[in-house]
Amino acid sequence: MSALPRWYPAPGNTAAAAAPDRCRPTGPLIGREAQHREIEAAVSRLSKGRPALIEISGDPAMGKTALLAEVTRVARVAGIAAFTGRPHPADGDLAFGAIVDALDGPLSATRSGRLEGLTAVHLDVLAAVFPSLAAGAGAPPEATAPHRTGHAVRVLLEVLASSRPIALVLDDLHHADAGTVDVVSRLMATPPRAPVLLAFAHRPRQASPRLRAAADTAREVTRLRLQPLAESDALTLVDEDLPAEWRRDLYRASEGNPGYLGALTDLLHGGPPGIDEADIAPVPPWFASLVTTEVARLSATGRLVVAACSVLGDPLTVPLVAAVAELDEQDAYPAIDEIASHDLIRLVAGTGRFEFRHSLVRRAVYHDVSPGWRLGAHARVARLLTGRTSGVAGSAVEGAVERAPHVTRIATSRDLGAVALLAAAADDIETACPRRAAQWRRAALDMLPGDLASDLPGDLPGDLLGDDDERAGGRVGLLLALGRACASAGQPEQASDALAEALRLLPPGVHGLRAAVVAERAHLLHDLGRSGEARVLVGAELAHTRHEADRAALSYEQAWLETVSGDPATACDDAARAGRMADRLDLRLLDCAARGTLAVAAVLSGTPSAGRLDELPRAAAVLGALTDDELAMRPDAPLWIGWAVLLLERPHDAIQHLDRAVTVSRSAGRWAVECHALVARVMALCAGDRLTAAQESADEAAQAAWRSGSATLRSYAQAARCLVAARMGDLDTLRRRLAASGPPVVRGWPGALAAEMVAEARLAAGDPDGCRSLLEIAGEERAAGPAAGVRRCGLLARAALDAGRPDVAGRWAAAAEALAARFEAPAPAAVALLTRAQVLAAADATAGAKAASDAAAALDAAGLTWDAARARSVGEALRRCGPPGDRPGAAPLTERERQIAGLVSEGLKNREIADRLYVTQKTVEMHLSRIFAKLGVSNRVGVARALYATSVKPG
């Protein structure tokens, strides 16, 4: 046992033994509102000269320290002097450690006159406890009886509270020494006869029987026993952009414990949740230090056994733990009792097994174990598990999953048995835990002998995403399976690297497979913002490919890459060529995708009438006749058809194609396609004024972007959410979204589209300069459809009006009209007419109202319901209110009416507005009725929309 400190930190060897500051910063006391009220009630009793007791109990990380901090805060706000303390591991067996920690500093700063209420006997007793009172003494005071110490501390508190109330706040009393427990127990039995608040926290499973008994029998104590948070409360602590199922999984994994939830959330790092991490992933440093402190309190044998437990993992049986720790079984039982008494492990009710109190605790213990000893322990576990499953029918896969975490650490190169085991285990868990599957496949690749590096799989299908590719032998099969697992796990960079290595090993003659791998890697590179590299990859492969089906597929890939990030005119030729070859080869899905891409490229290049839209209706009909299972092979086909229809200003028709794209891409795990389809769906729904549905789609887009691991896609999804918040008039949410999302990633046409969405949102938030600068950043990127360039001019005109520059606004309105004249479609002209109406409103209300009315009719006819409603709001406001008031484009509301209208647009109710403005609710209702009349609206949503349409700034 003398060698133990070399492999596991003993109390004197751990940095955590210095009692780290209490970990992760905490936010508001979510879900603890009832406890907060109890604390305020207890503190208020001090104002009546009475003492108060608060006991806070609960499991580790349940929020006891945060609640004690709230006690301290509430007390200090009330003018109460609060003294805080806790036992520190570094103090060893220091008597009265928590009491000394709380009071010794204040006593050393206290003038001697304040302690005149203490007798010489009391001072002698206290000098044996507090170093500051023993300073200068000739000899250390003799130890005194515990009851005399408790009485002396109570008198001391009464003296300190003689001038104003005080609070003694003690944390972690489950670690307290016997002297501290005795003093606290006596204070509960006989509280001070003064306004003294005693608040303390402990873990009931670890607290001494004396402390628990004293707390249970104390009179007039406020008992706050913390339970797990409700799911609704806990999820407010989690990033709302995370996919909904991740948020629910995080809550279930945390068991409602806010500390565990915080640790799991900290592990995200922009990818899937920590609960889906490979094997035994590290925990956040703040959490690790807390667990290390707990482990450091164990004996040497206890530390050895808990290390063995961490390697073995749940469920724990004493014989297995003893074998891994290399102990006699009878010696292991007392160590298990010790570890359980420290609540690191718990007995599973009704069994003879134990488990860690939480998986995070196991992970923290594991990563603090010496790596050499840990490897040996893994080897022992692997041998034990091999013997347990050998010869058992039907246990091969189950045994593989159980043994894989240990095999990854101990297997060596050329261990083909380990390669097969890890591949089988990865197959079994890939759907549920893709990150873990990816790690096991990486480990298998590392073990694969070098002379098998060029072996080609014999049963790989032409489609990269087939069902059998991961079972193929050789390095290529493992690399392709690894790429798929990484893509599913939201690790696009690692997926791209795996596919690049597979391409290096695949010779040019492998038709079908190489083209599929190139296409998949091109998509990954594009989502990583490396579109130029993707175009080079596809172009090089196309130059060396002679197989016609491969050439058709690669020509299509080249077309969409040029469409989204290159030259749409060039994309037209590539898409047309891909469509002709696909049609000749009867590749219906590829043909549809190519026709959709051709239509989008034609619109973006300004050549929609060059015969390039003729096949779009036929392609749409073909897609409509296919099942979702058939579409799952190429979910981008309905996406491109949907985009094409949307860019042709037919939002209602586009939605049905985009819905199919969402459904099939989601079922196939194609997160990038799903995100793009959802962003397009947001635009279509916003155009049709279906804002609630648009909000749902924007939230789903953000979740798909999270799954993809692409920062670029996250930028697009956030832009869509900003647009929806702006159009709903929800300024609070809008400002929060803008602050959280940052500037959009502007690359190619989708990036320019995202920039325009955020620009519109910034204008709605009262930031015309931000709107203008974003549109300048978007620069000369291709406009998204005939009306998009006109809409951009309209945004710039409104920004100029908002900045008080009607002359500049007029020039932008003229530019919108000139651009609209180039298109035959009615939508651009209608959008330009609305822009002119807003500019006219600054000088001629009658002409502005007429133009707005004409624009509303034209926009209705074009199916742009949202824009039509905005035009009607402008016209009605101008007709009812006459000439504008004190600033261009604004309806003549009074200052107070503008203030109330702005608060309404932020979502405040009448009572909340009254409280904010210090007026009666009846006054708010009176002003609101006038606002409705002046703006020509009938409800609160109409107020927000009218402000948005006329660029009126709130209050």
C-alpha cells in the first residue's frame, strides 16, 4: 500500500485538497422560488429581535451552496452582517474549523470594546477556539468541555448582534469536525437571545447522526430540503438552440440535479451532449476538482478501490472490484463501506450491487487515476469479461459492447480480433451513440496492420450510405463507416478527414463508390466553409472519370457547388448536362435534383427565361409520385425544387416540396439538407404571413444546425430566427437573438441571404446603421430571386428614412423601381411600389396612401401576404393620420403613445406597462384605444406590425 500515492493523489498531494472555490458560476435561483420566500421570511424575523434557523439539505450539486449564497445576499441587503465559513480539507482535523473560518477574521478586526460583554471565563474558552483571540497569550489555553465552548460561542454571537443583527452561514457541515457539529447542535437547541440567523447546509447521507438529530428536533427551524428541479425549470438553464431531444436527454441524464446539468452542458463544446461522449470523457475542471476533494478524504485502500470502481463502471460487484483492485475480497468490503459512506457509490436497492451516485462522478474519479495503473486495470477487466462471456450463445454483440471500452485502451497493432470486436460494437451502438462508435472505429483503424491498408472491401455498395459498408473488411471499409459516424455525431471536420483518407486508398477504377465518397466529402467541405476546396475536389474527380453515371452525379455536384458559392451562370451548364445524362440513364432522383438546381441557377444568374425552367413542373411531378423511402436516397432533390419555386416568388407552392425535403432528410440523418430546407421554409412561411409556423421551423433549423456541427449552418439558422422575431414584433426576443448570434457568415448566395435577413432584423430593432452595414458586407453576392434585389433596395430606403435621410431613401426607391423593370414577374414591381409608398409618406401622405394601397393589391396577387399586410398598414395609417409627425415615415402618435406602442410591441401586457410607466391600467387602456385608431389596427399584433412597417421607433 505504500505505493498508492504514486498512482492516486493522497490528501496532501492534490490541488483540490486546498478546497477549491465553489465551482461553476451559478445564475438565478431557477426553480427555487419557494425556498427564496422562506429565506426572506426567516431574515425578516431578525428585525423583530428574534433569532432564526435555516437548515438546507440535499444531495451533492443540488444547489445548497447557491442557496446559502442567497441567504448571505438577502441578509446583507437587509443590513445584516453575514459571516460565512466551511470546513477545509487542508485544515486536517482542526477543531471548530467551520466556526473559525466564519468568525476568526471578523474577531481579529473587532475592537476590544465590542467584546466587553464577554466574561474572562468566556474569553478564555474562546481563546482556545479562535486564533485571533489567543494572539499575545503567554501559553495556549487549556482545552475546555464541549458544552462550555458551545455556550461561549452563543454568548459571543449575542454580543456581536448587540448593535445590529448578524448571520452565521456555514456550508458543507457533513464534513465538519465533532467540535463544529457540537456547537451548531447546541445553537439549535438553545438559540442566541438576540437577532442572530444561523444558516447551514449539509448532505443528509453524509452528515453525522448528531447533526441530523439536532436539526430534526430543533424548534422553529426553516427546513429547506432541496429536490431535483422540474424539467421546465431545468431546461431554462440549457441553451434553447439545442435540439429538443438533446435538451430532454440532458435533463434525464442530470436527474434534475442543477450541478450535474451544468457539468453536462459545459461538455457540449458545440457538438452532441456530453452524455453521448465516447467512453469515459473528461468532466469540466470545476466539477473534477470537487470530486477529487471528496476522494482525497478516503483512506489509501478506499482510494485504490474507488479507482478500480471507476475503471470497471456500473454496475459494481464486490468480487469484480476486488479482482480489478488486486485485493482479497474480504479486504474490499470495508473499503466499499467507506466509499459508500462518502456517498461516492450507492447500493442498488434490492441487489448486492453498487453504482456511482452519478456517471459524472465516475468520470471525474477515472481521469484522476494514474494512467499506468489504469491501463493495467483495463487489462484485468478485459480478461475478466472475456472469461464471463466466452462460450455463451448469443452474447457476442453484448460482450463486444461491454468489452470495447477496455479493448480500445489495451489492444496493440495487428490485433485483428480486437479490430473485429470494436467494429461489431460500433455497429451495435452507432444509432444511439455515434460519437462512441466513431471512437471505437478510430481505435480499430489504429490497430489494423499496415499491410491491409490497401485492401478493398468486396461487398461495399455504390451508395456511400448503404447498410453493409461498415461490415466490409480492410481500412477503406472502416474509414467509410468512420466518416458516416462522425457526420451523424456532428463532427464534419473529422468526417471529411476520414473520407479523404478513404479516397486516397480507393483506386480510380472503383466506379460508383469513388463518386459517392467525393460527393459526400464535397458536401462536408462546403458546410465547413471550404467551398473552393470542394469545387476543386469534384472537378478533379470529374476529369478522371469516364463512367457515365459517375459523370452525371459529379456534374450535378459541380452544379450545386457553383450555384451556392461560385458562378450561377456556369452552374446552369453543369446542371443541364447532369440532367441530360440522368434522363438518358433513367436516374430519376438525380434528374429531378439537377432540374431544380438548374432552375435556381437560372434565377440567380438572371436568365430564367432561357428555356431553363421548362422541366421544373415535370421534375416536381416526378418527385410527388415517389415515396419518402425512395426520396431518402437523395433528399436534396425536393430541396432544390422547393428553392426554385420559392425564388420564383411562389411561396405557397414551395412549402410542399420543402416539407418533403425536411421529412426525408431528417429520417436519413442528413442534418445539413434539413437545415437548408427549414431555412427556406421559414422564408416561404414568412412571405405567407404564417409566423407561428415560421417560428417553429426556425427553431427546428437551429436544432438541425447543432446536429450538423457546422458553424456556417448555425449562422443561417440564427438569421432565420432573427427574421421571424422581427416580423412578429417580438423586440425582446429579437434583441436577444441578435446579441447571441453575432454577424452572419457571408459566403455565396445563402450567406448573402442570411445577411439580408439579419439586416431586416436590425432595422426592426432600431439599428439602421447595422442594417446598412450588413447589406454592404453582403456586397455583390447574387440576389436570391427577382424580388430579392428590389427588397434589398427597399431595406436600404427604410434604413435611410429611419436615419432621417429622405433624399437617400428616394434614390434607393428609384433604384428598386429600375431593378424591378428588368423582370417580367409581378412581385418585384409590387415590392418596389411599397418602397415608393414609404418614401412618399415622408412628404405626401395622400400619394403615399395611394401607392401603398396599389402595392397591397399587387402583393396580394403575387402571394406575398406579409408584404401586402405591411402595405395595408402603411396606407391605413397614412389615411387616418394625415401628414406625418415629427420624423419621416412615422405616424403622428404622441410621445406617450409611442412609448406605450413600443412596450406593446415588446409583448408587455397592460398591467406590466402600467407598472413600468407608473400610471394606472385604465390610463394605458385609454392610450391604447387611441393608438389602435391612429394606426388603423384592431389588436396588439397590428400595433407591432404598424410600427415595423412605418419604421416608428418605440418610445
